[in-house]
Amino acid sequence: MEHKARPLVERLTEIQDPRKAKGKRHPLPAILSLCLVAMMAGAKTPKAMANWWKNRIGLGPFLERLGFSKEYGPSKSTLYRVLSLIPIEQFEAVVSEWLEENWGHLLQPGENELDGVAMDGKTLRGSRRRGADNTHLLAALSHRLGLIISQSGVDDKTNEIGAMPEFLAGLIIEGRIFTMDALLTQRDIAQTIVDGGGDYVMIVKENQPKLYTDLEELFAEPGAEPFIADEAAPTNKGHGRIEQRHLRASLDLADFSDWPGLQQAFILERKAIILKTGQLRQETVYGVTSLSSQRADASRLLSLIRGHWAIENRAHWVRDVTFGEDASQVHNGNLPQVMAALRNCVISLFRLHKLRYIPDGFDYFAARPCDALAAIGC
């Protein structure tokens, strides 16, 4: 029997309602479903969501499908209050489980091993300026599908590195390749991934001085390269520049480094010529991976490194620019994190429906609200 992910609206019923029974007018799953459908149609704030349902024509059947028992939806103040009270860890866990189900369903057999998982952090700057708590968020994103498969707030008493063990504990590690920037290139993180049956591709900078020095010395003499296992040097033209990326991978460091799981080391040299000015930009980056040369040649490593930036382009940038996340100053209770989780859901719903350009998705679902209902399972 073909596996199918459970509808999102069904998963929302698992979230504990923090409100007291007295004075409760609307079911929590209905409120969350309304927020998602309204956001899919372009309503990006609780105020806009409340106004969105008020402007619907033939409202009764629409609200009934969402799960409301009354002929009207929640007010702006109700949305602000209820969303700020939602148990954020449970909400994020439920969303992550739903996205994991969809990810596993959409990938073809064997593709899971080829798909990278980018991990990175992001700060909700507007909310932070207003004094909100835990405004730095860790996220994991599928390179291939662009699904934000997990998100978790970083406690103000720690940082990304300190929050990673708990974050990884909530992810499926086995059989997956995790990519990260230099901040998260930490011995304990590498060990956790390897122990869990996964693999890593890590960028190495001066925050790991011994490993960085080893890599510098390994690739210091270009003329003496019997240890080079593979290399790739593709050239691309676009966005007003010509780019060349030359990656050389070596097996030599694996023989004497005690870095957990290290199989290959690599050096990536980037060159870009700006066509308008002729300016040349150059950069050299070092890295390590637990992937063997049989599982990942130089071209595959280069693809994984480039794929990592999907979390910036397809998640952080979209949330900041298209959804106005950095400009948002919501700061009460769990509201900043809940709104970020709702944005992640909507971005992933658009990707699941092959809507690559988010503004087009807003227009599509604004004109077809019943399709938005169907997308979440109503």
C-alpha cells in the first residue's frame, strides 16, 4: 500500500490547547487552520489574518470546513492572544513530523541518501528589538525539495552550538547527509551525526585551529598532489558574472586526523568575474566530510556545498523579504516562534504544490481559497 502523509489539519489536533474551557469560543485546530489558509492567501500578520476571514463571501460553509462551530471567526485580539500561548515545542514537533512524512513520501527510493539537509540559524530581528525571548531559531532544510523539515528556538542562555544536541535529537539522522557552515563545525556535532548513522559535510575555518592548520598544510603545495583523490572544476555564467569553482578532495588527512568520522578533506577555490566591471573576486574554503570517495566524488561534494545555501535562498531570504519576518515586531509570549513556524508550513506547502515563486502562490490561493483548504486537508 502506498504511504501517504497524514493531512496537516489532522496533525494540528495533536497540539494541546493552552486556554481554559471557560470563554473558549473557537477550537484551536480551527484557529491554526485559518491562520495557515489566510497566510497562503498573503495575510502575513494576525491582524491581516483576522481581516482576511471577515472579507470572505459566503463565509459560513468556509468556516465550517475549517472546523469552526460558529458563524464568525476569531478577532485580531483573539489571534494575538491564542497564538502567543501555544506550546511552541509541541507545535514545532508536530509540524516537523508532518514535514518528515511528506519528505519521505516525495523522495523516490534511494534519493534520501542523495539529498542534503542544510542546518543553519536565523534571528527574528524585529521581535528581538522589542525584547522577545528566544528569537534565534535553528532550522533544517532539504536541499532537493526546499522543505523546512525542522525548526527549534535557541534558548537565550545558550547559542546555536549549545542547542544542536537537542535539535539533532529531534531529527532522523540515519542515512542522511548534513551540511553546515563553519560555526557548527564542532567535534561533538560531527560525533553525534556519525554515531546516528548519518554523514556530514563541514566547512572549516579558524574556529577549529588545529583542523584548519592541518588542512592548510595538506593543500599547501599544489605541485605535490599524489594524495588528491578527485577534483572538479565547473564554470557557470549567470547573474552578471562568470564563476569557476575548483574543488580538490584528498584522502590523506583521514590517516592521522582524530576528527570524528573524517574520510575526505577538500579545498574549494572560487573565482568570479563581474562582467560589468571586470572585477575578479577570489575565495578559498576548506572542509571535511565523513563521506567516502566511493559515495561522494568531487562533483558530488561540490553539489552538496552549493546545495547548502538553499537554506539562505529558499528559507531565510524568503521569510525576510517575501513574508517580512525581520520587519515583524510581534513579541508577546511564543508569538514570534509560532509565526515563524506558520511561515515554514506555508513555504513547504507551496513547495509541495510545485509553486516555486511565493508571490505567485499568494495570488493563486487568494483566488482559490478552497484549494488552500484542500492543501491542508480540510
